[in-house]
Amino acid sequence: RLRALNRLQVMLQHLKMSKQTESAAEVLLEKKGGAGIITLNRPKALNALNLPMIQRIYPQIKAWEQDPETFLIIIKGTGGKAFCAGGDIRAITEAGKVGDKLTQDFFRGEYRLNNAIGTCKKPYVALIDGITMGGGVGVSVHGHFRVATEKTVFAMPETAIGLFPDVGGGYFLPRLSGKVGYYLALTGCRLKGRDVLRVGIATHFVESEKLPALEKDLIALKSPSKEKIADLLNSYHMKCTIDQEKAFVLDEHMEKINSLFSANSMEEIVKKLKQDGSPFALKQLETINKMSPTSLKLTLRQLREGASMSLQEVLRMEYRLSQACMKGHDFFEGVRAVLIDKDQSPKWKPAALEDVSDEFVDKCFKPLGNDDLKL
């Protein structure tokens, strides 16, 4: 009997270890020369972040920040298709349905990680090659350098699933030029390649196949300062001629974006789009009509308030909003329609902007007392 028990313990130990190596394999953390390298390694899931990954990356960034032998941090994704397509929305949905505390732990962990990147004392270089959305934007945009390639696809598509552009979206989106951040947040518009640089999300643009060489050169830098890193990135950027002659996709619409998306309320934005009546305006109207009315109202206010807040204040506000969404209807319905059943026809509640009251929106922004996010 004792032998059987021992065998069981050995088996359990193996199971435990395989679970650990599995989460370890989902994100690789290594030191090369003076560089700490984070590799998101869930190519089948387009490197979407789950809680175990977040819980491994956060302490490592903090450790490297304190380490006198680490001079810079590089983050990248595997698989060639995506840098990071977002957070593990399915897991959060499942947890939310059964009242599991993952709905708190995930957002709390993710936003703490976003803040660690935003306050990191060591130069932080994100190689945003491929799909970079939602949570992938959160682990790149707050760092010092973001290198886009011709394969980069950027979007904050959260209003389509009953959420809002979180991970510090309330901080970086309203700080983009004009009202383009509001436009990207409300419509979920996708930007590709050089346009990600032109809008101010990326800091540099380098050919995708040159990234391994760039990484090697970054690792080879002797005690690199932020200036040295910038010089190296600039030299790669200057040599890259791909799509140089292509006009910025939003160029001809910028004037309209700035005037139409400057309204103080969602109802007013919709009214302006209708009055404008141009093909561009009507296309945006069509897109907005598909989004969760609740999400649209939360997002507009999130950006308007976030425009004058610190990153920490924004993340605290967004944590409150995330918890409001977890208690609501639209997030679960949006995920069902877009990701699970894929019928693309969510039934939003309330179904119209007019029915989302100011009182309800106010309530979503209320402090959570002891449950507020601590950074």
C-alpha cells in the first residue's frame, strides 16, 4: 500500500511539474549579454496573454530593473503571425460565468504589468511584428521603443465584444494627435505596417526579416544607454524603404476624424456622422452601430477623463470599468457572438445609446474601496 501511495505521489509530482513547464513554455525568459529577453510563446493562440504568463513576466521585469548587469529588456512573439493578439478572453469569460475570481486576478495582474512597463527604468524594446491588439498593445505601447514591421496589424477592437480599450488605452489613445485615438477606440479600426508608426503607436519601422539582426545588435551593445539604443534603432529605421511612398491611410480623413470625433457625447458623435453624410462618415456610422452601446459610452468617457490623468490613475479607473463589465451583460454576449458561436450578431442590452443612462455610466467609474487596484 505504501508503494502505491509513493507511486501516486510521484505521478502527482510529475503532473505538477508538467503544468509548470507548460506555463514556463508559454513565455520564455532569458538573459543574453546585457539584455533580458521576453518571448511570448503561444503561437497557436497568437501569443495571447493568460494569467500564468503575466505572473511570470511581472516579477522578471522587476528583477531585471534592479539588476546592474541588465541594460535593456526586449519583448517579442513567436510563430511569425502575431506579436500578441490580446488577452485570454475565453478564460475570463468562462471564469465570469461561474463567478471565479480570475475576473479580478487577470485584470489586476495585467494592469500591474502594464504599469511596470510604463515605469520601467531600463530601456524597454517591443518588437511588434504581426498582430498586436488589446493586451499585446498593453505590453508594448507603454515601453520606450516599439518597432513595427510591414506585418504589424494594430487594433483596439474591444467595443465589439462589450469591453473597452483597456491596458492603459485611456492613457495613450487620447494622447495621439488630434482625435485619432478616439476614432481608433470607438471603431476598432485596424492599422497596418507603416501606419502604426505614422499614428504614433510605433516609434520605429524595420523590415520583418531584419528583426533577428536588430536583436543581435541590441544584445551586442556594450552597456547601452537609451541614446545608444535609439541610435541603433534609428539606423535600422532609416535603411528601411518598404512602403515608404505609401500615403498614411487616414491622411485624407484626418480633418473629418478631428471634427466628427470631438463631440462630447456618443449621441452627438452619431448625429455628426449622420449630418456629415460622406461615404467615410457613413462607414464609421455603420461600424459604430454594431458596437455595444454601453461599451461606446464607457470608452468615450474613459478617454476624455484619461487625457489628463497619469498612467497609474488611468489603470485604476480601467480596473473599476473592467469589474463593471464583468458584472454586466454585454461582455459575455460579445464574446459569444464574436469568438464562440461566431454568428457576429450580438444582442446588446441596452440595445440603443439613448438607453444607457448617465447614472449607469457614473456607477461604473465609482471607486471600489478596498477592492481598488493597488499599484
